[in-house]
Amino acid sequence: MRRWGATSIEGEHPVNEKASPRTLAEIASYHAHIYYAGQPERRHAEWLRLRIAERFRVRLGNWRDEPVGPHQQAMYQVSFANELFATLVPWLMLNHGGLSILIHPNTTNPKRDHLIDPIWIGRPLGVNGEVLGDEDEAEEALEVNTEPTLGA
Amino acid sequence: MRRWGATSIEGEHPVNEKASPRTLAEIASYHAHIYYAGQPERRHAEWLRLRIAERFRVRLGNWRDEPVGPHQQAMYQVSFANELFATLVPWLMLNHGGLSILIHPNTTNPKRDHLIDPIWIGRPLGVNGEVLGDEDEAEEALEVNTEPTLGA
């Protein structure tokens, strides 16, 4: 049984303080989920999407104007490779404009990735963890569909 | 008057959607604030602190067992250079063990850095923004006081 099973889904302190830390090798890629509610927020999500495309080699996912999967609010997904973390994440911090953005690693445990280990920019929203597995193949970054020409 | 003054402290969508994005050049360094409450959390904060010191060239701040400055809960600060963002932040995502961690950029606007633009790992906590200025010199990374020997 995995140690994870002994802790609550809220992410308690480890039971065994002698344990080795988890390593970055677990992370195959990242997703950012950019949420919006109402027209002003959707307009800022559009503004962000265009400017992300101009600056970052990522996979921009479809607009999801209705909640889908574990997400309780409209959003689109940005799939990106580990090497973009240092630029895309801070850029989103500076430019989120009040939108809620979930950024999670993709490891072999999607439930933990979404519920316990993510970072949030802006106000955290609910995530329906029950539709997520806790053992899966770690997702690599999806095929890039942007052609950036600008720096960040 | 700066555009910022026209938006709420909650970080609304930008008033002017034609505006240029903010750039990463604004960020002089980062702070991570690792919060704890009660002995089990303090023990995990100790566990993290040792393992951060073994792996990352950062400035570990003093233990602050009483709230200080804008912080409403006990914590210690980790000051780090921009080039550590891509490793230290994901490592904290994987190893926070349920602790709340605030990570904010250091730009010329500490109030905005702490209240609007940060990322949170774990449950976000309150931050007393009224003690922070909105115009200051951007803080560079503080002198390193760790001697890491391990990879992340």
C-alpha cells in the first residue's frame, strides 16, 4: 500500500519525517487551467490566450464554456513542457488580471496533482477530485500549436 | 495616476484590454513563505527547511514563530533568485506536505506582489496588505546561506 493512502486528501504533513523527498523526475509536464465566469472575465481570458500564443510554445486547448471533467467552471487548458515553467508561470502571475488559474504537474497520480500539489494564481476554485484517478500514465506535454514570436 | 489605482485590491481584469502585458523584467527575485501552525506542521517545516538547504542555493530566513509584518501565521522566508524558480517551486509543490506556502515575486510594488500576483501551494492564508507599500525598490535575492550538495 502506498504511503499516500495513509494521509487525508487534504494533504497532511507526511507520516514519516524520515522519508526522502519526492523529486522533479516525477513531473512529465504541466497544465495551466485558465478559468473565467462572465463576459469581462472571458474577455480577459481571450486577451491572455492571444498573448500566450505570441510568447510561449504551448498547446492551447479548446474553449470549454461549460464545466468539464474535474473543473467546476468554464476554462481552457494550456499544456506545456517543464522547461517553460520558469517563464510561463511568472508571466501568468503578472498578467492573470484577477482570473483564477490552476497549474498542476502531470505525474502518475492525477488526483493528487489536481487536489494537493497544484499552485493557484488568484482565488482557488473547487475541483471535483472523484473523477480523477490516482494511478495513471504521466502525461507528456501535448503537441505545440502556437508559433510565438515575442519574448516574455 | 497608475492604472493599478483604478482596479480593486482583489485584482480585477484589466480595464484596458489593449494594454501590453507586464514582462518578466519586473521581477528582481522571489520569496517563498512557508507557514505552519502547531507542532506536526512545524516538524514538517523543519523537514522541508533541511531538505531545501541540501538542494537549493537560497537565503533561509529566521524562524518566525509569531506573526510578523503582513503574515498572520508563523512562518519562515526563503529568498531566491529567478533562476531557481523552475526547480524550487515544483519541488515545493511535490513536498509541501499540506503546509500553506506563499510564493511572490519581488517587483516595485510589494502590496500587489503579496496580495494579487502570488501563487499559493496548499490552502491560501490571509495577508495583511495594509502594512505593505505599493511603490518601493524591487528586492534582489538575499545573500545565499545554504551549501547544497544534492539534486532536486
